[in-house]
Amino acid sequence: MTGGGRLDEAQPPMPYVQPYTRLSSREVSSHVVITSIEEAFTEAREILHGAILVEGRAGFRSVHGSYRGIPITVVYKPLSPSLTAIAVEELARAGAKVFIGLGAGLGLAPFLGIGDIVVGASAIKDDGVS
């Protein structure tokens, strides 16, 4: 918080490189996909136009480019609720506004098959950082 502003007021993106993702505002679009699925990250690298890869710390990797003319950033992070929190915090500091989580679920419901897509409307907070 700077200049006496409130915490909920929009702040300009931080200009410096974030410690774990190693991203700056130049490498982060307003729309970000966060995943722990290696294959999804690899596919994103292949389909994004002008893709720029950034290797971070603690297993973080990101790629920034465009898809059908829309700037997008895809971040790979190891499977961990704490690392998800770090990713969201750092990406928000760098200017991200919309976050899409791409993950996997086990045993969600007996009527779901392998490969079914589920869009969650809510989540149960049970890990300390949800």
C-alpha cells in the first residue's frame, strides 16, 4: 500500500521481478492460466504465438504469448496449495487480473468419466490457503 491508499484500491503493477516466478509486469498478461499438469503447460508453449519462456524458482515455469491475438500467460507450478498462493500473489503483483486454474481431480463423483471437464462454481476451504 502506497500513498495512504486502501488495501482494496487498485495498485499499479510492481516493476520488479517476482522472487519465485521470476516474472515482471512485461511477461504477465491480464489473463493467466495456472496449472500443475506438465502436458497442459507443454501444449500451451506449442500453441502460443511469440511464446517467451521464463524459468522460475522452486519448479515454477511460465510462458507468455498470444492465442488468436489475445495475450495470455500460462504458469506451471508444482502441486502444492502453498505454491498456488505464491503464484497468485506474484502474478497479481505483476498485473494479472483473471486467473484460471487448470488441474486434475480424483474421485469427484461416480458419474464422471476419465477426461470429463468440470467447471467448479465453489470450493471447500480445507488446506489453509484456498
